[in-house]
Amino acid sequence: MTETNTWSNRFETALNPMIATFNASIPFDIILLPYDIQGSIAHAKMLAKTGIISEEEATQLVQGLQEILTEYENGEFHPDINEEDVHFAVEHRLTAKIGEVGKKLHTARSRNDQVGTDLRLYLQDKITHLRANLRHYQQALLNLAENHIDTLIPGYTHLQRAQPISLAHHLLAYWEMAQRDWERLGDVAKRTNISPLGCGALAGTTFPIDRDYTANELGFNDIYRNSLDAVSDRDFVIEFLNAASLIMVHLSRFSEEIIFWSSQEFNFVTLKDSCATGSSIMPQKKNPDVPELIRGKTGRICGHLQGMLMVMKGLPLAYNKDLQEDKEGLFDSVKTTESCLEAMTILLTEGLEFRKQRLEEAVAEDFSNATDVADYLANKGVPFREAYNLVGEVVKTSLAAGKLLKDLTLEEWQAIHPQFENDIYEAITPKQVVSARNSYGGTGFKEVRNAIEIAKTLTT
């Protein structure tokens, strides 16, 4: 048996070096060290509380673990590939520091419940940070919305001009998506906040442990009722990856629109120098790199979700080495989602400017007020479907004549239907078209102001 073997004397030779590298998770699970230390300290205290080890031994374990955490934070702890994973790295370092007592730390637990505990502590922490990032993003959206209640922008369906809307209303749609994301992460946190510590490898332990004590020490709200489920459950990872994928999909949708809006064809926004780059060969270019990167990174997160689903789909109970694959995708998803939220928040705060004059021109150069002409007739007693068909004919003939609806004379309107009067011109101005839509949740200016106030109360 060599020093590099971590397991029992059941084995006579060390691993093939390539297999040792292939098997090891220490290159990426070292990120869990602070959480591993946290869980180990709680476990050591519990062992003393239940009389499994002495108070003096627990004190030595806790002190040694705290010193290892300090070494890690100071960049002085560098376990190599022979340590296999973060759990063994900590245990080996602890034994080197305090001697034989360090070997007692692993009493009444397994790496299986240990890694499950570490991962849950890590994710709880990261969910808290992500929800804070979502709030900052929502605040940026709210600030923009407040400044653009009266700014109009073409609304689209099927990427075709549909009806003019308040720009604030458009921005608040993304606020609503982010609010669902924030709530969804809170739901994930609830199911992450359950302790598997003490479930052992799969069947519990013969030692008189106190699982409620360690759960309370670590801030968990509950403990797993079934030890098999506890060590093999990764639903919380999948749920998080799903939530992260939706956050990224929402950011990607907004990114797509910003990319469109910043193009010369739309010209709705100007990208500021602080959040755009140029071309190495075309000096006139200003590229929307931030939204393009967010749009591109979305595929990675969705891919991690699918990858984790595939890891889990065929696993029998309980723990299997396949579950080592739960970490790299999760760590990358956390980091990527955090950075994309931060980048989008900066872009909205200081990286773009809406071109109000161009937007005003855009909502006045199409037939997006056609529905309001039909509504006008319907309000005067004409059945809506009849009015709808009449307006369809008007749009067709106007297009052929190269006219917009606002260009028709009153005589032309009355030739279409005698119910048209001079007030038709006011009814189809873009401002009036938007202002009139004050049904709950609509784009009317009054409703948008109400929506902003509601959003403020939800995000404070």
C-alpha cells in the first residue's frame, strides 16, 4: 500500500497514474473547501456532543480545520492530484497538522453524505448571491422604465410591426421575467436547504449521532428522511440548472432585441463605448459584444441542464461515481449566470441610450394603429368583425397608394364608413393609441405607472 492510496488495505497497488488523474475531482471541487470545512466543524462538534469523541479532541479538530481554511484563503493550501478530492485533501492536511486525532473526523460519516452537504451549502450561498444580482438587474430595468414611460416603441408579433407600446412597458416585461426567476430560485433554495449529513454511505450509521444538531449548526431547515435518497438526490442541482437556464433564456431574449435595436436597420439604441467593441478591419463598426456573448453563453447553461438530466436518468440507488459529474456544470452555470446578470445590468445602466426621435419616427411610419381604427368603429356600434374587415381593405388600398392611415382625408374615411368623423385623426395618433390601452396589465401610460409602483414594492 502506497501513501497515495486513500482507501483501505483491501487494495495492494496504487492506481495507474492516468486513472488516478481521470478519477480525481480535486482540480475543480477545491472550490467546495470552505463549505467542506464548515460541514466538518459541525460534524466534529456533534461527535463531541454525543460522546463519540471527547470535547478536547473536538476542539483540536475545529482549530485545525479553521487553520486549514485560513491557509486556503491566503493561497497557501495547494493539494495535488494524489489527494483525489477536496474531502481527502482536508482530512490529510488536518492529520498532518494535529496528528492521529485528525483521523477521527470521518467517524460516522461517508464522502457520500459529506459531498451532498458541501454541495448544498455551496448552492445555498450562491443562490443568495444570484438573487441579489437579479434584484440589481431589476432595479436597472425599473430605472430605465421610469425614464421612458412616455417613450414609444413599435411592438412586434412574429417580428412584424403590431401595435405601438410604451418603452417602459416593454422593459417591464423583462422585469416580470426576472421576478419569476427570483421567486424560482427561492423555491430551489427551499429544497436545497435539507441536510443529508449523517446518512453515511447509503444506510445510516451505527453511531449515536444527532442529525438535527448538525443541521441546525449548518443552517439547514430540515433533514432527509431516507438515507438512500439523501446521498443520491441531485434534484436540487437539476432544479437550479433549470432556473439558471431560464434566467439565461430571458437574458438572451433581451440580448437579441438589443442586438436588433442597435443595428443600422432599426437604429433604436446607441451603444456607448464602455460596453461595445470595434472591428479589427472595419473602422466604422461598433459591435454589441455584451448581448452577443450573453446570447452565446445561454447554450452552455442549457447544455449543463441536459447533461445533468442524462447523468441521472439511468442511475440505480444509491451513490454512483457518475455523480462526480454534478459539479463542473453546476460551478460553470453559477459563474456564468452571475457574470451575465452583472454584464447586462452594466449595459442597461451605462452602456446604451435609446434614440427617442428615431423611435418617435418609427411608430408613425406604419399601420400599427389599424386595430384602433377597428376599435373606433366598434365603439360606434359597428360589429368588430365587420370593422376589422373594412380596415383590412383600407390598409390594402392605402399600401397600394403609398399612403398611411393618417394621410387619408375625411372624405376618404367617410367613403369607407359614414361613422368616421374628425376625431379619427386623434384616435390613431401613436400617443393616443398607447394611452387608450389602460386595461389591467396594458401599455397605457396610467397602467405603466401603476406597474412601476407595484414593481418597486416587490423589489424593496
